[in-house]
Amino acid sequence: MTTVPTGSALRAARRRDRRVYTRSHPLLFALLAATRHRTVARIGGAVLVHGTEPYRRALTRIPLDRTAAGTTGGAARELSAGGTLFDQDGTGHRATRREVADALGAAGVERLRPVWLDVLDRRLAPLGSGHDVDLVPLARELAGATVCALLGTAGDPAAVAEAAASAAAAAVRDHLPGPRPPGTSRAAAAATARLEALLAPDSGAAADTALRAMLAVATVNTTVAALPRAVAWCADARLWHQAADDRLRPALVDELLRVIAPSPLLPRVAGADADLGGCPVRAGDRLILVARHAARAHRRPPDALRPEPPAVSRLVFGAGPHACPGARLARAQLDDTLAALAAHRPTVLRARVDRGAALPGWRSLTVRATDSHRAPENR
């Protein structure tokens, strides 16, 4: 039997999730909210892209400057001396993307799955005996262990996850509009150096070490942002029946990722003149691609029974040559997390926003199994 969430439950879930934006990036959220009724809006030298089709066009039809300041690639080049997945051009970029895509393809994800299943089994076991579980440390360990297995490093998963989070948080001002606080570049470079030291292979070029660090940053920060937020949505919107249904859960996973949009903004710079939704774009203009609005996260709550088409829901992972190679990994990890939690039907006891994280998310999210889904011998 599938339960349809009530309007009040959906509103409660959305109110809680809004807090990760309003308390961590209030000025940016206010700017996006004020302009979201326009598919494309220009503010000075920046172009905010909210509409679904203009967003897709920006990623698939407009040449983008991968190394410009304020973009993901520009930050990666500044922090790691270039050569990473995020800032390469031409054949080098395509070759690196193929290498990463192969590692994160179907076979690669299946190879990694036992790593995070072990973390889930161990970390969620206390729910069965009536104890509370904070899902943020769980997500951090899950992400760190996955990265270490992916890269074949013997580094401590907790240390890798902490370093990756610190590197991203220190560099976040390169991605957002507004002035950069003094010392941001030095702090970001130092944090990245610590991460590279943890992940450095026994031998290999510096570019390889930089790629490993940037993969760790992307994997850890999106996982730690996404998993607890998705669980909070399930708990508040009463979606556990959908999560427990093997037939519905894949659609629910896509819908939750669409709505939480772990990377809600994609900062880019136009490499050529173009037109987006009737708005002229000049080479050098900064593009703020609002993934959560393009995927209609602000308009439609997650619904596995009436999901958005994949062409819309998966825009949170980019599009075309700029699609995220880790999308399959993200979906698999969230699917397994929801399946493990559905048996407990947890509710959220406490939630605290992480005001310093690179991506909107929770600093802690404590859950407890409902009484009817605890192990009988422990009631």
C-alpha cells in the first residue's frame, strides 16, 4: 500500500529544507528568490539563469570558459595548479572525463557498493534498539570511505572527508557573487594541500594528485549535503512507504535529488556571445545557472507516483558535455540509504544548519525510529 503525502506534511518538509538556504546563504537565497519569476535575469555583468530550457542551452550550446575566476574550473586551477577534470579543455578534458566515467560506471558503482553498505549497516544498527542516530557523521564516513575505495588510497576516511569539506568551504567564495573575505585563497590552498597529501598516490604526476583531490571534494561535499536532506524530506513528507517499495524507490531517488539539488548553482563564464531566453549574453559574462529552479525544485515537491521526466529531474547533474559523471553513484548511494532507513520509518528529532559548508546542508540531523518499527525485543 502506498500512502500519498498530505499537503501539510509536504509544506512542513519544504519549510525545514528552506532553512539550509536561508541560514547558510541568506543573501544569495534572497537574490535568487527575487529573480526566479524570470527565466533569465541580468544583474550587471552576471546573468542568472532560472528557466529549464535556457539552463539546458547554456550547458549544451554556449562555449564556456572553464578557467575563468569564480567558476569551478577557475577555483580548481587556482588551488591545484591546473590539470583537473573541472578546468581542462579539448582532448585532455574529454580523456579525463572518460576515465572518471569508467570508474563511476555501472561496474564501478557495483564494486564500490559494499563499502557504503557496510557503513550503513553499522551506523544505522542503533535505530533498531531505540537509539538516536545523527545522519551527518554517517554521510561523512560513507563519503570518505567511498572516495578512499574509489581512489585506492589507504587514507583514513574520516580525515579525507574532513579535509575535503574544509577545502570546499574555504574555496566557496570563489563560486558565489560578492566580495571575498581576506585570506580566502590562502585558506583554500592550505586545505587543498592537506587533502592532496592524504590522497597522494605512491607515484604519479601532480595533475593526477590534483584530480584525486577534486574528485574527493566533489564526492564528499555532495554526499554530505544530499543524504541527510533527502532523509529529512522522507521523514517530514511521510514518504517512507514509497522508499520501502522497490518499484517506486528509483523514481523517489530521482525526485529527491531533483528537489534538494545538492549543487543548487553552477557558476560558469560565457566563452562567446550568445542569447539565452531573449537575454543577450556577452563573452566574459558570469553565468549563474540555478540548477534547483531549472529542475523545478521550487515548484513541485518530490513525488514518485508523478515524477518529472528524467530530462528535467537530472538537470541537477548538469547536461550534455557538462553532465556530472558521478550521477550514477549518487543515485545508488541514496537508493541504498533510503532502503536501509525505510525499515525504521525514522522521524527527525533535531536539525542544525551547517552555516560554513560549501553546499547547503545540515551540520547535524538526528533521527529516531518510530515505535512501531523498532525491533520487538528492544521495545
